[in-house]
Amino acid sequence: MIANKKSIQDFVKDVVYQTLEVTCYMFPVEADELEDMGVDTNVNEDDMTTSVVTFQGAAEGALFISANDDLYHALAANMLGESTANQDEKEAALCEIANIICGNIVPYFAMNDEICKINPPQMSNQKVRGNYQKGIYQNEYLRVYTDEGIVDISIYFNNSIR
């Protein structure tokens, strides 16, 4: 790894915080703050709504973003500036956030002018994630608590340089 370069975990965390704050008006909080608001912080990732963005080039892999119900319902409303959003708007918002986060994370892998091409985001399920859990990919996982709910970020990547 290049000297003074942030760990991928810290890099991902910074990108996720900045994206949620700027794009969705959601701010990081501690888990106990959510619990004080009556939010169950022990939510299982299988019970969350998930979007995926795949990429290839300097690294190959996928970024999964999973939102609990509270955050999933708030994403589109916050992004559109409306009090409610329909299902298509909610899915589009989650996909767009995945796209923004992935687009800001893949430069981490760039080296020697090699870049990553990202593919259009799509809604996902456990079967898709299973394709990346087979052991050929490194995995970084981050759970973020926001004032609107919980988001899990999983990035699977295969990069021989790092």
C-alpha cells in the first residue's frame, strides 16, 4: 500500500459519510442514539433492502448497500424533498446512492492510469451477493448509523496490486 494512504475501511467510511450528508441530509450517529429513538440496531442484513453496483478494471468486484426500512423510506423523500416516495422512487434513490458511493470508492484502486469502470446499479438479493462471497474476493464491511436509520456497505474486490 502506498505510504500515507488511508486504509480502505477509512476511505469507504469517509465516502459514505460525505455522500449521505450531502446527498440525503442524513448524519452519522452512534448506535445508542438510535436505540434511544426506539430504533432496533440489531437489524439483520437479510431483512434490509439492497442495491449493488459492479465494477471492473483496476479492480473487479461489487459494492452492496443495504438499508433498513427507516433509512430506505427516508432516502428518496430526502433526496426529492418530498414527505413520501413511491416504490420506484425508493429503489431509484437506493441505486443512485450505491452508484455515487461506488463511483467515489473505485478511485482507491487506481494505479498507473488504470481505472475502474462501474456498471449501472440494480436492486439485489442474497443470491447475487453469494457470487462474491466465494473466497476469491476481499471484503470490507461497514455499518453506518444515521439519524434516519441504518445502512450497511459491503465492498467485494479482487485486486492484485493491493
